[in-house]
Amino acid sequence: MSRTRWQRWRLPFICFLLAVGWFGALWVIDLRGEEPRRALVAWEMLKSGDYLRPTIQGEPYYNKPPLFNWLIALCYQIFGTESWVVRLPSLLAYVLWGYVNFRVVRRYLDAKTALWSTLFFYTAAHYLFFGTVLAGELDLLYGFIVYGQGVVVFHYFLRRQWWQLFFFSYFLLGLGFMTKGLPSVAYQGLTFIGLAAFGPWLRAAVEEDEFGLQSSRASSFKERFGWLLDYRHILGALAGLAPVILYFWYYDQRYGNGDLYLFNLVEEASQKSVTEGGGLEIVRHVFELPFQFLIDHLPWVLLLPYGIWKGWQREGLDRPFLRFCIIFFGVNVILYWLSPGARIRYFYGLVPFFFTPLAYWMLRHRPLKMRYLWIVLFLLAGLRIVYNYSILPYQQKTTGTIQLYRQITNDALHYAAGKPLYTCCEADTILVDPSIAGYTLLRDTIFIPMYTPYQIPLYLQRERDEWLPFQRDLESPGIYLSTDTVGGKLLEEYQVWDDKTLRLFKIE
């Protein structure tokens, strides 16, 4: 193949390999992590026809908002309720995210930087071998929303189009809130604080002929904070958040406990915040997280020392979008850097803003010949395909818990043939008591059915195509799964946890 033809076809071929790698793993492994819980909530929405109230085994589920479950339920309607369908919404969002990132970076920088920042994001180790494998979790979709939130703020802030800035950014905040809850509020607040602090520095890089704005390093209070105190901020926020407000108002009117649902989302987010960790945990996390971040974003972070030394030193941050990337990443990463419960997937939305300056500097001060980087891309895309058909099947066969969940499911289906099937009787309650300055806003409890690995109720409900209700007592005859020591005829028992035994028994 000639050099010209090779250059013409190398990018489409890499995209083809990546697509095969991403979508080829959909059927290889069972749902894991949080995937079964997302699938279970969406299945119950689909079967009940009630899409406004998330439930698990018929009981209200207050830990996450419903948007991601709506998308899974939509895919269920189109493709059926098989496990692989659960991964489609996030995976499709990830593919679209790369395309949007390419268009955005090309608009504000150049096409080559746009291409390489997107390729870095598509082929970094964490996303290639973890994020797109367990795509049934909501973090890829949520990261895309956070990314859009940042881009919208940058676009309209430079133009001082305050109505558009507040409406569209708060609308995306609302989408993020309906996906994951409170973190979107923190992203919005920290980004606005960052722009208030560094706005003059950002505008100083603006070329008048590009945006119609004059460069200025003015740092008066009005210049920095006046836009935050503008009446359009309140009105734009209310308009953008109107769908969220209406949802929780209607939820409360129809089902009650709308305030409990909302406040539990706040409590759920606070469990991963800096307030939940002790001093030693925070210090340990502060030192560990940067190393984990570097490992998860191999091999491209290996360009970082060269990028900082050559790129920042010689090229600097001469473009407004580069400066915004540093501001957005820097002010928002602090939220999770100081939170001991945080994981890399919690700030997916920041990562393209990290890779964009790196790609920009790399292209101007090339540490390697470009053909070597293309070779690395081919190797990574090929490794993902090999990973799909070697490592993942091996994990599927050798993971004991997955085999145990399948065995429990099969046994329950066997004994429950023609009989009602329930879980029983041990339940948990969670106290929700958010407070501000010592004043308790709400004090209530959430009832949670007996915890069973979510694969089990998901498999049972899907195989029987009917509900697996939770019973608080043993009044009804049938087959029961329970961790309680209860009456009835014991059929099977399983050591699912170190401290508890799951029992399958029959009540006549």
C-alpha cells in the first residue's frame, strides 16, 4: 500500500477497529458492578408502564434519578430486554461524545488537535478496557453531559450572552441532576467560581476579530463577579431547571415523598464528599488519586512531562479555549481529589479538557514521529479486540460469584415452576436527615428490600417475565429467597456473603 493510500485509510481503519472492540464486548460478559441495578430499575419501569417512579422489586428507589433508566427502558422497547441492551445508552453516548469533542476543539483550536484529543480519549487505558466494557453504568453518559455543560459555559461566557449562558448551562445541569444527582450542581458552581476568579485571564487571550471582544485584564469586582449577580442568572436558572422542578413536584403530587426523594439524592452525593472522610483518609486519597489518574490514562499521559516542559514553556496558553480547559479541569478536579470515596469514573467529564492541551502541545513540539503514534493507536485498538475474546471470556468462566448467581437463579426457577416466588423478610432502612447549620431539613426513613445481588432478581424477573415481589412476612404460600432464619422447608442454601447465608425454602 502506498504511503498516500495508507494515510487516507488509517483513521477509518482505526475507527472500525475501535467500533468492533466497543460493540463486540456487549455479549461477552454478564452485567457487573452497578449495571444489574440500572437494568433492574429500567425493567420494572418497562413492565409496570410507570416511568416516573423508579422501583426495585416494587419498592420506591430513591438513590438515583430516573434519566438513565429511561434511556435503558427505551432501548429495551427497541431491542428487547437482554443484558447487552443495558450497555447501549452509555456506549452510544461515548461515541457521540468523541464526535462532539472533535467538532468543538476544531472550532476553537484546529482540526489536528481535535482529532488527537479525541483519539487520546477513545484509547486511554481506562476507557478502552474498563469504561466501555462495563458501559451499563451511567458514568459515560453523565460525563458527556458534564462536558457539554462546560462547553456551553465557555461558548457563551466569552460572548457575554448571559441569557443563553444561564439557560443552556442550567438546562444541562438539570439533565445531569436527573442522571446522577447533586454533582452537577457542584460542577456548575465551581466552574462559575473559576470563571469569576480567572475570567480576565481567559478574556486576555481573546482575539478581537474572532469573538468581537477586546482583550482585557481588568480585575474589578464588577468585571469578575457582576455577571453572577445579574438578574438573568436567577431567571435563566429557573427556566433551565424547570423540567427538574416539574418532575419532583409531580412526583410528590402523585406518589408523595418527593422531598424525601430529593433530599436522599443530596445525602447520597454527600457520602462521596470530603465531609465523609477522616483526615488520614483525605491525605491518603490526595496522594493516591493522581497516580491512579496517570495509570488509567496511559499511554498518553507519558507525553505529559514533555508537553508541560516544551508546550507550556514555549507555546504557553495562547488560546482562550486552552485556558478554559485548564480552568475547568483545575477547579472541578478538586471536588473529587479531596473526596476519599471518589473514583476516576466520577470525573469522566473533565478528561477531554485534560487531553486537549496535551494534544495541542504535542502537535507543535513533537516528541515522537507521528507514524509511531499511529502504530500505538493500531496496537491499542487491536488489543481491545483481543481482550474481548480472550481475557473477558476467561473472567466470565472463572468468576465464582457470577456462576453462583446463575446457579441460584436456575435453582429458584426450578423450584418455583408454577408457584409464586418471593424474597423475604429482612429489610433495611436508611435514615435521611439532611441539615444546614444544625437545622434538620427533613427526617424520614427509606425502606429497602432485603439486599440480594441485583443479578439474581434481574435474572429471575426477566426469565419469568413477572415481578419478584418482596414480602415482609410468610403469609403467602410459595418459594422464598431470604437471609433470615425462618420456617418452611429448606430447599437450598448459598454462601453469598461472608457473614450471611442466602436460603431458598418453600412455604406450603
